[in-house]
Amino acid sequence: METDPDALPSYHRYHIETTAATDVAPYPSRFCVKVGKVGLATHLLKEIVHQRLNIRLITSRPCMYGVFSGPVGGFSPRPKVCVGCLRCMTEYPDFVLVSPNPTRKLLGDSYFTPALVDAVMYETQTGKIPVKGAGYRGRFGGDGWDGMWTDMSEIVRPTRDGIHGREFISTAVDVGGRPSFLTFDERGLPKGELPQGFSLPLPMLIDLPPASLRDDRIARIFIESARELETLAIVPVAQIKNLGVHGRHIVPLVTPDDRLAMAVPDAAASAESPLMVEISSAEKELRETVAGSFPGAIACLRMSFAPGFEQNLLAAVDDGLRVFHLVADYHGRNGGGEFVLELIRKAHQALVRAGRRDHVTLIGGGGIVAAEHVPKAIVCGVDLVSLDTPLLIALQVAMKGECADRSGSRWIVPDLPLEWGVQRLKNLLASWRDQSLEVMGAMGLREVRRLRGEMGRAMFQKDLEREAFEGITGYEQH
């Protein structure tokens, strides 16, 4: 059926299609199941005698999950399906032992903990929200993101049911510069700074992998995922040229070293020109080169959360830049040891004090490894976030040791089929989006734009403890 190119576009409600995507590399089971073969054989012989060859009873299994339902039963258990109910161990303690798998505890690193890796893997495999029926049994506070709680006291019906379709909650965000007001000349034509930007249906974009992992297979998965998710993928401009890809969903990352060797891509002046270009320096020559190579694309300055970054941020705003990508290391820290939660608040508050917050777009990255971190980062003051290590974990790229450094991290890459990788990332972002909708719905918010900088919906453990215990002997504020 042919469509009329002049017809008005119809309404499209944003939705991410999810499909189960199983692992392509071995993933350690939660539990190890060991069965003593001599003990099991002795038990079976006793049952044969006592049950008088009642085959149905003798061959019954003590596991409803199928751990002992293989061809040879308990002689070759299947720990992959074990949920740790311990029924078998309770009934047959003499020859059955169920214990946590020590290999599972080696996943991730000190920041991206095995529990967080497990959650990401479930979200990636299924596209669903992890639910633990027994309730949360962990601590209700801690360091980093765990020191911040979101306030759900203002529950407004029916907004809280956003993920079930009763009322639509928008996750669309605007990227670009927004002047406070417009001015017009004598002829009624606008003059001065004009709004320049675009919208994304998702407050998450795909950041480039670490420098030691600029694998073309990963880049192609990131690029195709961004296209299907209608978001953006940041890719070094040299890698874009090598891959021969182009599209509005690709964000070229240009450094001063790329300036002299950068040629204008074939699609730069066409409808396939990128929506945004990321630059690693605010120097004038680099900005002019990028503007000439990618006309119409918005320039985004990539900055590190280095100590004292606020002055550089405000100077860049005064110099005309309107979009900023602020990044910490993969553990969410800067060179001074400050955590990304506080760094985002500093950036937001610096712009508020200068009266420039509504003029710019802030993208935050680094240390965002769980679904709850996305709305928390937006509450702290960014407009949207960039994702890095969770995407690699979703693709079963394994960490080897501590992986905080953005350049020297060590990773083990499995075989990466393109369609499989794209579906895994779609599942992950669908699950994270649904969890953000849950947070906004419980707050009574109908769009993610309203969440930005909404500090009235945040509580911080240190502040609450200080208010409650300051002045009491034995309390020390760290």
C-alpha cells in the first residue's frame, strides 16, 4: 500500500517491542547442586525394596522446578533451573547439597556488583521488570545512589498506572538551546538567539564503549539499537568513516586530533545528517570545522566532571554552547573522588544561580548501572542520561577486574550476533523505561520533563540523619 507523502503524520505512541533473548555465552547459575552418587544409588535401592517396584513412586522427583528431571535424574542435576528452595536438601541432607555458586560472585566489579549484574541480565533477557515476591531484604540506605530516596507520598490516580496504559506518561525530552524569550525587528522577523533543538522519545542515549573496546561489532549493535529505539548513539567520527554508516541517530564524537583528517561524510548535507555532533573541546577552530562538516547539527560539548568543572561549564554557556555531556568514570567518580549524584546537583545549581538552566540541555553519564539511577539522576538535575557499562553487560561482555577507567578497562567480548544484540538492548531499555514510568506514576507526574531538578521529590540520607540526630552524643556526620 502506497502512502501519500503530503499526508499529515498520524499519532504514534512510543513503544519498545520486547522479545525473549537468551544468552549466547555461558552464564553461571545461581546455585551449585551436588548429589552424592553412592548415596543416591543406595536410596534408590532402598525404595525399590520398600516400595515393591512401584515405578511411579520410585522415579518421582523431589524438585518441582526440574533440577532432577534430566535423562538420568539426580545423577546429573540441572542447576540452571534451581531457585534455591532447598526442599531436596531438607529431605535428603545425607547426599544432596545446594550452595551459592561462587562463580556468580565474581561477576562485575566492586561497583557494578553481582546483584546489579543479575538484575541487568534478567531485564535484558526478558524485557520485564524484576520482581522479588519475598520483598526487599537489604539495607535502605548506603553510599552513592543508595543515599538518595525518591518521595512517593503524592500518589495521584490514575497517573500511577502509566505502564498499564490507563494514562500515558511521556518520556520525551528536548535537546538543544532554548532562549528565555524571542525578539523581533521592525518587520516582525525574529532576531537574536533562536530555539534550536529536537526531541527524543526516551531520556536515555547510548554512549561509546571504553577506548580499549572500540569493537566494530559493538558499534554496529549500538548504532542499530539507537535507530530502532529512536534515540542516539555516540560513535567516534573515525569509526563512523571506517564502518561507512550514517544516519540522524548517530552522534559523531570529534576531537581536536580528528579536525585535520575529518572529511565531510557523504550524507552530511542530506536528510541523513546527524541531529547532534559531540565535541571534546570548546576551542573555536574545532567548532567551526564541525559546523562546516555537519551543517544544521547541534554541537554538544563533552566534559568530564573534573574538580571545578562548574566554571568551565558556565564559560562554555557564555560562549554560545547549549548542550553538554558531563561524564564521570564508570564508578561514578571524578578525579577528586566526588560521586556523580553530587556532581549533577552542582552542575544544575550552578546554572540555576547563573539564571541559565532553562537555556541549556544537560546529559549525565557515568555510574548509572541500575534502572532506578535514571530517574534519580534526572531528579538531581540532568535532562537525560547516557548509558555505558550496562549495555556491555547486556551483551555479555564480561568485566575482568575493576573497570572504572574509561580508557584502560579490561573486558572479555563473546560472539555478538547483530540481531541478538539489538534485541537485548531493546529489552534492557524497555525495562528501564517502564521502571521510570513507575516512579513518575507514583509521584503523579505525567512527563519526564517535570521530573528534572524536582528536588522536592528527593530525600537524602545524610540530610535526614543530620536533622534527626545532630546534637545527640555519639552521632557523627561524615
